[in-house]
Amino acid sequence: MIKTIIVDDEIASLEVLGSYIAAYEKEIRLCASCRTLEEAVEAIRRYEPDILLLDIELGSSLSFEILEHFPGMRSHVIFITAYDRYVLKAIKYHAFDYLFKPVIRAEFNAAIQKVMEDIRRLKPVPDITALITELNGKNSCRIAVPNKNGLSYYQTRDIIYIEADGSYSVMHLSESKAVTITRKIKDFEETLATKGFIRVHKSYLVNIEHISELHRNDSGYLLMDNQAKIPISPKDKEAIIQKIKMASHLI
């Protein structure tokens, strides 16, 4: 019998996923349905599941914290996500399965059957540690950018925001410093997406750690720690605000 655990903070989602699993009662045993990080860690230790259905967002936390407790985890993880495409890109790159919310039965069946086949064939699970390392940005807390003599290195925590300037970018740093770099803003977007940066406008990439205020009025804007006023793209306003909320610790 294949042991399975569901982790999702939404009761309705737990019920839906539980009903989908019930259709496989001869093959899958649902060991636990968890709504918090603590419940999930305890259940995984107790049951050592073969399959873990894991919602990425749990309240104000991210479920990747659960995986950090189990660096050698042998469970086949299927992520449940409504998350942004850069986190999804990392999940796909490291060969994990995923489902979008709301989860449709046909898509669930396809994902669960694929994982069940992987288990039968004793296929190795993807590398949890490599995924967590990338998502947490532990592989690097600084970036290297070209200058006329070679490379300059900057701590990501010191970057307040990056502004597009044609084929160049201006990196605005702490202590009122600004550096012009011969790279387009999209190059920074791909590199910094897993390190707490969000593209909020075609011309601006911001470090969420340096957002001082978020204003919804008019088309919306952000006030940064250095008092810079950064516009939010009007057509993507609500999606961007939601991303910022998801990446922040709301009280």
C-alpha cells in the first residue's frame, strides 16, 4: 500500500484532494491531512510517506520549510501551487511534479498515476536539497556584474531596486549609491527571482526586503527604504500586490 500525506491549510482543498485519493483506496492509504508546518513535520516523521501532496503556501509561511527538516527525504513530492512562474520554474527544473489550484480531477489522476508508476519502477526521487538550496538562494547571497575591468560583486541584500535604462540597467544600492550596468533588466529578473526580488513594472525590479510602504491608490506604487517611489504596472497590479503579500510576513 502506498502511503500518502496531504499538506494544505485550506479545509476545502484537503477535502477535495482526499476525495480524489479515495478513488485509489486499493492502492493508496491516506495517512494524514495536515494544515500546519508542525503537523506536517510530525506526520512525515511518523509515517514516512511514499507520496507527499504539498501546498506551497501555508498561511504566511512557505511549505519548503517542511522539506528543510528532511534533506534526505525519499517521498515523491507533488506540489500544489498557485505560485509565481519563477518558483514553478525551479520546481520543474528539479523534476518535481506539480498541480495548479484549483486541482482538477483529471490532472490529479495524471500526476498521481505517474508517481505511482515511478514508485513501482523504484525510480529515484528528485533531489530535495538542490531544490531548497535554489529557492532559498543559499547557493549565493551576491551577484557578479560586468565592469570595464572585469567583474564587480554585490550583496543582494544591499540592492534596493533595479531600474531599466534601455539596453542598460541602473542598480540602486544602500547608502544612496547607483551603478549603471551593461545588462538588461530581464537578465537580473531571472537571476534574482529566487532571492526575494519581484518585477513590479516593465522598468523596475524591487527587493521586497527594502519595501517600506505599499500604496493601492491610483495605479499603485511602492515606497522603498531610500524613499524612491516605484510605480506598479496597472494591468498586473492585483497580481503583483498578491505576490508581495505572499512573500511578506503579514501580521
